[in-house]
Amino acid sequence: MKHSKKEAFPSQLGISLVTGGAGFIGSHVVDKLIENGTKVKVLDNLSAGSLLNLSDHKNNKNFHFVKKDLNDSESLKETLKDVKTVFHIAADPEVKTGFENPQISYKENIENTFYLLEQIRKSDVETILFTSSSTVYGEPDTIPTPESYGPLIPISPYGASKLACEALISSYCHTYGLKGQIFRLANVIGSRSNHGVIWDFLNKLRVDNKKLEVLGNGKQSKSYLHVNDCVDCFFFCLTINKRQLEIFNVGNEDRVDVISIAKLVCKTMNLKDVDLVTTGGVDNGRGWIGDVKKMHLDISKLKKLGWRPKLSSVESVKIASQEIFNEQLVKIIGN
């Protein structure tokens, strides 16, 4: 197992705001902040997140939760008081929804990011961190794909919305003196996730443990990053924040195909002889319109700075499968 050069946490964050802090990645960011004694405000409308993800902090004096939308300007203005660092994670979490309803990606990602930036420029916020996506690259000719690759041609409304958010953040950083960090994430997986390929496979196998439908041709090959590695990277990068705006690829040094993930999930559930049935997909093997068939980010920039993931893609899938399986089991028993 690979290890980072050091476990880093920035010394001076000030009060932090986490948008989407009740969600999958956001709640893990909150955990890390509270663990290190930082005062945290969470703004979340709970459309995708859950207060259960933050239950350990409800009585912590350093924790404050606000159930509001980002388009509520007065509430957002009040919430940003005394905040120095913003982790902007609130977003439409599903790549697949963009085809049938592209308005979701536009409103939840682009509009809400604009509303947030407008209030930030009128506040005392110094730094914004934004969770972008590997989907901004579309289907690049260069794999692994470096941050310098261009032109960026996203093939889904979701990817387009993330790229638009990057442009907005860049413009506000350079116009209003804000410092920014943009993280182009590989597929992030792990505990508290409520969507994605592992979550889908586990749910399908609960319904039918003899047959598993795999969207596409099963050969789609991508990098997977455990959420703990992802969050560690955010805080590592805050310790080396020098430029007005930095863009980082955050992924893994290997990738894994969908059929292999299906087999690993079956193994997690102790299921044997499961019939893996591929749908064939659309457009030469994609799982859905807008699905990127091959994704592998070049993380050389982060490695040169001293960070690399502790878990490989395969290790991440194995651990995340067990984590999500256990969480689903707890919910079933609870009901």
C-alpha cells in the first residue's frame, strides 16, 4: 500500500463553510475539520445529503448546521459571516441525470456556484476549494490526462456544468483577489455514498442474487479513489496554496473496468456463479449517453508536491464495497 509523504493539515483555516456538507464527500470533509478543532458551518438543503452523516457532531460547539439553499441570498450572506475558507461541494451528484434533465446540472451546479461567489466577494472569505470532475476533459486523446490538456470538450451536461463552474471560480479569484483550488476528481467511492456503480450493483444483487445487469459493454475502464484519500488531498493542498488559482487532478495511478468491479462486489456479498449480463449500452459500449468509457487522470503534479493516494483503484473498490454493503445492511435491519 502506498502512503503520502506526510499527513498534512493547514494550521490557519479560520472558520470554514462546507456547502453540501451533509452529503457523501462533504460530510467526510466536516469530520476532518472537526477532528482538527476547526469551527465548521454546514450549508445543505438535504436534497441529496442526510443529517445522519453528521450525527457525531450535533452536540459539538464547533459545529453549526444551516438547512438552506445556496440561492437564498440573505441566509447565505449571514452564514458566510466570519468564514475564511469555503469548501464548495454542493452539486448535483449524478452524471447520468443530465441527459434527461440537463436543467438540474445547470441550476444545481452553475447557478448555485454563481450565487455563492457573489456573496463570497462581498464577504471576508479568503479561499475557496471546489470539487470539479474528470468529466470536464470529455474523452481526451492523452491518457493519463494532465491538468494542462486541452481543449476541454465535455460530453455530458454534468461535465459541461463543472467546467462552467471552474471558469466562474477562476474569474472571481482573479477579479476579486480570492484564492482558489479546483480539484478534478476521479470516481470517488466509500462510506456514505448513495449513488454510483458499487451502490447500484449492491442494490441490484439484493433484488436478484443470481443475475447482475451491467450497463454498457463492461469494458469501461476508470480510476477510483477512496473518499479518505480524496479528503486528505484537499487538506494537503491547502498547506501548499501559493498561487491565485490552482487546478489539481485527484485520482489514482491505476484503473479498473466495470466487469472487474461487478466481480469484486459479488465477492463482497459472498455470491458465487452470478450471471453478469452486459446491456451492450449505447454509442459503442457506453453505459449511458455521456458516459466516458476510459478515464485516467495524470496525478504527476500532486506527486511532485509530495501527495499520492494510499489505496489503489482496486483496493479502493474492495474497501468501498464492504463499507457500502455494511451501511445498506444496517439500514435494512433498522427498517
